Amino acid sequence: MSGNFTPIGAAYCLDYLDGSMATTLVVSAPSRTVYLMLLTASPSDPSSLPTYNEVSAAGYARQSVTFAAAALSSGTYQVANSSPVLFGPFTGALGIGPAATMCALVTVSTGTSGIPLMLWTLDTPGAAAQNDSLQLAANALTMSLA
């Protein structure tokens, strides 16, 4: 037997994934920080962070990202990043090196012991020369549940 999320259930799930649950649906739940990482290729196992091909460049670091509270839009609950996300500047001679083709929402700021929560394919591969940065605009990253 399969079931469907209620509107509140869908919003609850999205707010849990994006770390903002304490500020929206469940006041007593702890909020937490989630991080965005850039990838140069699709992971071989999307459930296993050690298989992610993360950018490795001077000046690169995962960035914390915040999302607006889940809201109903055309019958679907959706969240989007509430502010731009900036990576860099990349200070090595090769800049970012291999272009970023994807990004992932994860639970840790460094390392591979965390949990991958969401993957996005970038509309255009992200490349940056030495001393340049990459930026994802506000509302560029969305998650939704019907």
C-alpha cells in the first residue's frame, strides 16, 4: 500500500532536508547547517559521499547554504536557497581546474563521513580562472515535493 504526503508532511520533509525545521514547522526541533559542494562528475553511488568527485582547487571550500521555508507553489511544496552561494576566489594557477558540472547538498563542511541529501546538475558547467569565483544565484537551487 502506498501513501501520499499531506501538505504539512511535504513541507516538514523539505524543511528537515534544508536544515530549517526549527524556524518553520517544529519550533522545538534543532536547526542545523547544511553545505553545498561542487562536483566535477556524477557520483558512482549517489548514496555514498566517498564516491563524490568534489572540486579540489586552491581557494575552494564547501559553503553553508540557507533555504527559505517550504511554501506551496502550483500545488507543489518547494524550497529554494534564500541567498547567493559564492565559491572562491580560486587562487591556484589553474583556477577551479576541471569545471564543476553538479552540486550536492551535504551534512558536513569537510570530509566524506556526512550524508548526501540532494544533487543538482548545473545548467552550464562552472569554470573559473585564477582569482575568479563562481556564484549560484538566490533561488537557483530548488527542492520540491508534490
